[in-house]
Amino acid sequence: MSAAAINLDFASTGRRPRKGAIALLLVGAIAIVATIASYQQFRGRAEGLELRVAALSGGAGASDASSEDTGMAIAEADAAVALLATPWSQLLADLEAAAADSRDSVALLAIEPDRENRLVRIIAESRTLPAAVAFAKRLQKSGALLYPLLDSHEIQVDEQYRPVRFQITAAWRLTS
């Protein structure tokens, strides 16, 4: 009884790539091209804004229309910064933790941010009023919200299990 021979060929070139590997390579290449195109578009916009700022800072021949355009561009940039500064990940993590602590007795219906006033309104339903109060108390431990208060509640008498629909309003916590 002898062992079967093992064929070791480390320099084999006869393999062809699988279809899945080729498809994955094509998807990656398309993603890279899309990313580069997006980068070039944003870079072009940034260069255009820099040229506008340079023209306005020079003061020679700056018209009211270009200063109005610059003001609009600055307002758009401020809005984008405010949107990016909103602590969404922390808020969503806190809401998930509060919902998990409620043992599926609370269902979130809506989250309505008011970025100008740094407020958020949360509309949810619970099986009971004590569950709604416990959810509001759990949100008081939140890292993203300040002073979450149960604004209103209403028992849905038209529905089968008579859930409690409630609203919580809180301020965004400033992140540093």
C-alpha cells in the first residue's frame, strides 16, 4: 500500500478567472470611476467658489449679482455644515437602545428634526402609558439629546389593542 502521488504545481498558468471574480472586478472599476468623476465635479465647484471669493476680495469690478451669488453659496455651505454636524449616529444609537430597553413595547413612528432651533420631535406608539413614560425616562440618559420631555399622549381608541401614541420633544446636545 503506497500513498497516492501528490501533484504540486505552484507555477500553474492554466487557470481562468471565475465569472464572479470578473464581475466583482468590473463593479469595483465602475465604483472607482464614479468616485473619481464625483471628486472632479466637487473639485471644480470648489475652484469656482475660490475664484469668486478671490474676485470679491480684490474688490475690482465686483457686481451686486456676484456678491449675491457668493452669499447664496455661503448660505448653502452653512446649511451643509449644519446638516453634517447633526449627531445622527448618536441619536439613532440612543433611540435603538431605548427601544431595546422597552422590550419591543414601543414603536417609533417619526423623527422630525428642526436644525434651525436644534430640536427634534419623536413620535412613537406604546402598548401602555407606563411604557411611554419609561421610554421618555430612558431617553433622558441619551448622549445626543437634552431635556427629552413627553409633550403629549393619546390613547388610540379606534384601534384593536388601544395603543398610546405619544410625542417627545428634545434639544440636540452640542457635540465637541
